[in-house]
Amino acid sequence: DDLRPTLTVSSPRPGPNPGPLNSIRVGVADAYSGIKNGSLLLTCTVPIDSRAAGDDFADALTQVNDGVYETTLSQPIPVGTEAVLHAAVSDKQGNVTQVDVKFSVTE
């Protein structure tokens, strides 16, 4: 298996997002070896709930469907925010996929 896993950030979307931003949602899949447990990493250049900017908050996600994870933010990301969300995941074979989503929160 030399194919990387699939990783999609569906919220926030790249570019402007209507705000305030109340949730973060990602999807992961790997058809060959499968996703390595505990390998999902999520950081952001702004604080997420009680986590400082740059801290991993993947453990705050809840699985809402097969391969789909989401967290509802207790402290929504406010209008006027510009940030980058970094996500990474690996499969059981060790292949890694990384995604950076540059987004803003607008009215």
C-alpha cells in the first residue's frame, strides 16, 4: 500500500465562511490498510475552545458517521477571524496526508 489516505475538511471551508463558526468537521478514509487509530491531528492558528493556538484538538472530535468526525465549539470562532486549520492523518501502512485550510469568518 503506497496510496495516501483521503482527508477532507468540510467545515471550515477554504475562504470566507459565514459566522460565527460553530463547528469543525473532517472526513478520513483509506481503502487499503485503513486509518491508523489515533493518527488524526488538528491544529489551528487561533484558539479553539479552551485550547491554545497550535494545540492539537483532534481528541475533541466525535465520530458522527463512518469516517466523519465533528466537534461543536463551545466558543464559536468569531466574525473577523482569519486563520489556518492544519489537519493530518496516517494509514496503518504509514502513509500520511496533510491539509491546510486557510479560512476567514465573515458576516
